[in-house]
Amino acid sequence: LPSGRLLEYKYLIRRGGGEFDWETKISNRQCTPEGTLTSLEDGKFNEERAKLLNKDFVSVPRVRRMGRHFTDAEVSIEKSDSIYILSYRLPIITEWDEAKGKYVFQWLSFVSETQGGETHRNKVMRSMSRHGMYVVESLRELRDKCKVWYVGGLGLDIPAKYREAVTEELGSKFQCVPVFLEGSKARDFEDFCHDTLKPIFHFVHPTSQEVCVSFNNALDAGARESSRTEGAKWQLYCAVNLEYIQPIVQNFNDGDSVFAFDLELLMVPTLLGSRARTANICFFFNTPFPSAEIFRTIPVRKQILRSLLNADFIQFHCFTYARHFLSCCTTLLGLEYRPTRGGLIHLVFNGHHCHVRASHVGIDAVRLGTRLHEETVLVEQNKWLAKLRESNRQVLLVGYDDMEPLAGITLKLKAFRSLLQNFPVYRTTALLVQVAITLHDSLGNVLHSEYVDQVHSLRDEIDSLYPGCLELVHEKMAFTPRCALFSVSDVLINSAVRHGLSLVPFEYVLCSEVGESKKGSLLLSEFAACSRVIPGAMRFSPWKDEDASKAIVKCLRQPHHERSYWHEQQTAWCKNNTVLRWAENILDDMKKVRTTMVEMGEDVKRSASCRVGLVKSTYKEISSNALKQEQVFRAYAETKTRLIILDVDLLIRPKDEEASDARPAIKALDQLVEERGNYVFLLSNETRENLLKWLRNMRNLEKVGLAAEDGYYYKWPGSPVDRWDIRKEVRTDFKDISNVLMQQYAVRTNGTFVEDDKVASITWHFGNTNREFGQMQGKELLTQLKDTMAYLPVDVVMGKSFVRVRHEGVNKGTLVKHIVSHYNVRGGADFILCLADDRMDEDVFVVLRDYQHDVQYRVFQGTEQEVRVFLCTVGRQPSLAAYCLYTLDDVHELMRGLSVQTKRKMRDSS
């Protein structure tokens, strides 16, 4: 064609019977040829051709449809919505009524407001998070908007003959479904949770051999009986979790939401997700989550993480604990997480989408405010004021904690002793009222008896040195005297060593509205989660006596205007952030995310059908876009010309080059290339020498197309292994500059190195260092390289464990575009299979999706054939690929299946 001159042209359609039709609805096309080759973008021709051939033209999107963001979804809580609230204990007090001859029930809050708390035979029983029980019960307020059912235990061993009546009464009057555990089974379960799980999740490093034995799945035949009992505790834990989900499974309807609470139910997400396939599950942590160094000491650590990741939402009260959870996911499972618009953190685990949320719960400010204005509260307040006048004490300090080591009561008493020693003015004016609620186990025995003795010893010491300065209360106060005490105090001191959820500070703030309140200040341990959310609360470390005592003095001497200002801010926060609003926001987010996923085309049922954790199940049913091998085999059998593009890492890796499990895949590849019409390309970022070394056992290596160094060197199928083409000539000046910067990071980041043996690229690898530190250093290096290389013809990219600077135009995507163009000139392919597993392979998916969009049919031997395209990512999600596989075994299985199809076709043709 004449170069530089305007030409007009049209397309001629040739039907299968030999007839011809001109395109009619498009006027003459125009083009101006330049050089020896001109590429025309004639996308409209596909649509015109489809109409002439009476075929439906389906426009394939060039990128994966992402839909609207979840914050744009319009949802509301409806009366038809159902929520199951699953906790180890129901927020109900159960007692035997001798007169009526049956069990009677009351909501926990009704009892605590009158009798002083959760009691059994007048003893406060241990609980994983007693403040969490308040939150669980407060969710009853959602019943005004939707259906709410509670599922949990009663804390008593109900005889079998009464269970049916108890179930009926709880269901009809309280909308609760009880779970019955035998007494010994419940005790062993609680012992495991409180003696093993709770210390670890509260950052207590396990050192006892019993902790390890508790998680053993199988013990030696000669082990003693006591060891067998210890080793069965984890199995008991899983069995109890399974019992707790049964009522939900029996009554579940598609789309119901489930709220699961705390450490007793860690295995619920995977057990419930595998049975109630469309359940919208949110797991709540009312306890801390330990750092990766502590969590890794649990022998079943990965099993617990996998179970939690099968929830749709994971709710923490403090981002510190959410960060620890994310760090464990990264360290132990190699997962990547990213923040999303709207404030959630998103992870993808085996195709399942999980969101992490960090927001602290509040209290029921409306109901509390109503009760604070009752006359009985004012009466109790006057009693405390009279007591202070009688003892001539002007400064009142308050502590309200459970009697357990994590509460830090001994540290608080030592700080108070230091205060009296260093500030003599408070010896005659200050009074500390410490409420230390003694806890009991299921048998009624006092817990933490050694710690109780330490507290009593400190009390006796302070009383002997400074009489009248300390009052120690061992019983939980009822609502009225407790609020009255808070209202007349100057400071609430919380010295917790580690606290996941404490609602006492919120109640303390609102008690300032009672009568002649002092509007006291908050002094909170920096290890308490609530210290990060209450505005104006003074934080301190309880571990040094003198510093803690100075913090108390600073709080007492706070200027009046400053105290008033922060008190207004604290009151406004508590009234605005109620339990109901907190729960509504979580439920709203859950519904928005679920609605958005459906709009994106996700099959919610399929994506939740086989969640991997305790239950072993096949990966292939996890996600709606999992590649169905039978579809690939069918398309392979029906097509004539096939282009298969594979990342060589999916077949064999450097450490596996002698491994027996890689040989079947190589053998299958040898079989594939023997059939006429099959064109196989293996892509790699390694050098030619390494690539040929890895593939040296291939019998038909010359028949395979190869690409080394991200496509800088490539070889066509049928070419000798020593004949390589070069994509383009490059200048390597940029490598010197990049190397200087990369070496700086390599020196300062142990386990990293610079790879400089490629012609058109240089790479800094951080896969052998700490993952979080490597990611942080990699992002900083990426930014620095982009700024430095802004005016050079290079691309700076970051992969899963590396940062690479490559010459512009040298990547797998441009090579694949060249390969596709090459075969298009020769009639094109009607079957394309591409398998890749790295972020850098997204360029390949972009090119092939564009090809799929533009070419949906091709003419082969006078007949129209549909082009079948399968783009599949392996292990990594999300991706632009339309399909996914999850393991290398799946890839090898697919290759073996294609090999069987090839043998069958070759046998039939012969």
C-alpha cells in the first residue's frame, strides 16, 4: 500500500456456504498506512460481522467488573432480617424455684441492677469477658428493627427431664435457644478456655508443658492417662463449638446474619460456614488479640486463623489488636491485606472475602441516663457524701475491677502507696475505694487465690502505715450504690495489665449527671483498649510506682476549666456511641458488603460453600470463579488451534527441579506439544541458562515456546533451544542508578539482596526478611525509585516479595501481545488458556482480555468458530483473570487432564 496516502476500504464477509456479503451499516472506512506495517483498530467490525452471521455479540469487558463500592450500596435493616447471636453463655440468670418446681429465668441486667451481678449461690462466676455479656444482652434493642435470637449455654447442668420445658419457655418468652452441656464437659471446656486460651490471648507467654499437651491431637500409646485427658482438650473444644452451631443450622434461612462472640467459639466460622452456606458471619473479639510472637506459640495457630478468616467480618474494639491479627495472617498464612474506601480492611482467603473492622462499643446511655435520675441514686449519693465528711476525706479515688492478675490491682495499690509516701498532703485527705470482685469457678472455688493473698498483704501494709486511706470491697456493687460512688469520686483509676473490653469508664463518665457530682477524671492504663477512644482520658503505664503516682497527682491537679472541657467531650462521646448504634453500623456494613458482592456477580452461596479450616474440603468449590476443568476439557476437544501460555513457576520451581511431583506436569507438557495445532509458551523472569536447566528433562523442549527475563529473550515453538530472539535493544544505564539505591536498602534490611544478572531489569528481593518489614521497606524503595527514574524509559513495579526496575516495553504483557499478533496473521487461535500466579502477570491478562473483547469468532476452513479464552490466576486474588485455581496441585491436575484429552484425540485421528 502507498505510505502516507488516505485510503478507503470495507470488509467482505464470507459465509460457510461460499456466499459473500458486504458490511452495510458502516460507511467506507479510512486509514493512512505508515511504514511497512500498520495495525488497524476495527472494533465495530466484530459487531457488524456478528449481525450478518446471526450470532449474539456479547461485549466482554476489558477489565474485571468491580461494581459499586460497598459504601454506595443502599440498604436498611428490615423486619424480615434475622440475626442469631451466638455466645458461650446466654445473658440470662437461671435459678431453681422450689415453690414452683421448675427453673425460672431473668435477664442478666435485671438481676445485676438489684442484686449486684451475675451470681450463682451468691458468688460471681468467672467469664471470658463479663463486660462482653453486657454487650451481648444490649443487642436485644435490635428487636425493634429485626428478628433477634440468642443461642448459648445457661451455665448450669440442666437435668435431661427438664430440658424440653426449659427450651420451650426460653424460646417463647426470651427468644433464646439453649445449648445443654453435661457438667463435667462444661467444666473441662471452661478450664481449657480460662487456663490455656485466655492467658495466651492476653499476652501471657506459655511456658508450661501442659499448654502444649492440651493441643496434641494424638499421643503415644504409652502415654499416661492424665496426658491423654490433657491432649483431648482441643478436641473437646472443637466438639463443643460444633454443638453450639447446631441450633442455627437447624433453623437457618438463606442470608441470615450470625454474631459469634469471643474465645470460646473460635471454630464457629468454619464449622457454621460449611453448613449454613450463605450465612453472613461476624466474629466479635471482646478480648485482646496477641502479637504474632505470642500467637505463634499455639500449636493450632493456623487452624484458628483459617477458621476466623471464614467469617465475613471480624470486629475488634481496638486497632492495636486488629493490627496483631493482620500481622499473624501475613506472617503465618502469607496473606496480603489492604484498606478499603469506607474504613474497612480487606483480606482474601482462598477466594473468600473477609473484612476487618475496628470500632469500640459504648453503653446504653439512654437507659442509664433514665435510671441515674431515680431517687434511690440520690439517696445513695448522700450516704457516700456523709461518709466522706465523717472521715474528713476530701479526695476520693475509685477502682472497680475483677480480682485477677490482669486487672493490675497490686500495681494500683503500689502506686497509691507511692503517692502517700511522696505526697504527704494526701495521707489525711485521700481515700481509695477499691472494689475487687472475687471470682469463682464452676465448683464455687475462689480463683487466683495467690493473687488475692498479694492484694490483702498490700492492703494490710498500707493500713498499717496510713490508716483510713484504703477501703477494699470484695463484692460486686448493685447499680444504685455503684453509680452513687462514681458520682462523688474525683478520679477513676484503671491499672489493667491487659484489657480487651471494659465499660466501667463509660459508666463513670455518665454518672457525673447525678445530683452534686464532682465530674471526676479518668486515669486509664495505656494497656486498656478504651483508653484509646475516650477523649481526654489520661493514659499511664502502671508498671512503675512513682510514675503512676505522679499521674494520679496530675489528674487531681488538673485545672477546673480543662476538666470541664474534657468532661463535656467524654459525655458527648458516650451518648453518641451507644451499643445500639454500634451494632446497627456493623449490621449495615455487613449488608452493604454482601449486597455489593452480589451486584459484582459473586455467587455468595458458592463462595461460602467450602470454607477451609477444621473441615477438610476441596478447594474447587470455594469461589464462584473457580476454574471448572470439565469446561476447559470440553472447549479443548471442540477447538482446532490452541494457544497455551503458562508461567513456568507453576510447573517447576528452582527448589523443586529434582522433585518427583513436578515430573508428571513436565510429562503432560511433552504430550501436549505433540498434537498438531497446539502452541505452548512458557514464560519466566529467569535467565535463559536457568530456564533451560530447569526444563532439561523435557523430551520435546524444541517444540515449546520459551520466554526468559520477562520476555527480553524469547524462542518460538519449533526453534532450536540455542536460537533466541530479542524483543528490543535496550540501554542499561538505569541499572547503575537503581543498584545504588537498592544496595542501600539491602545493607539495612537483613535477608534481602539485589539481583543484577538480567539484561533489561534489576530486582531487589525481600522475601527472606520479616514480611511486614520487607513490605514497608519495599514501598519506600518503590517511591524513591519512581521519583529518581521519573524521566527515564523504565517501569518501576512491586511484586509480592520484590521491587523491580525494568526497561520500558520489556514485560510479559508486550511479549504476549506480540505472540497473539503473530498467530492472528496465520489464522488465529480458537482456544487460549493462560495460567499465571504473580502480580506482574496482570499485564498478560490485560492483553488477552483485550483480545477476547475484539475477537470473539474466527473463520477456520470456511466455518465460523467461537474463540474460547480461559484466563486463570493461581493462588492470588483478586485478579483481572476471570478464573482462579488455588494450588499447584490443581494446575498439575489440569495439565494431566489436557494430556489425556490429547492422547484421546491422537488415538481417534489415527
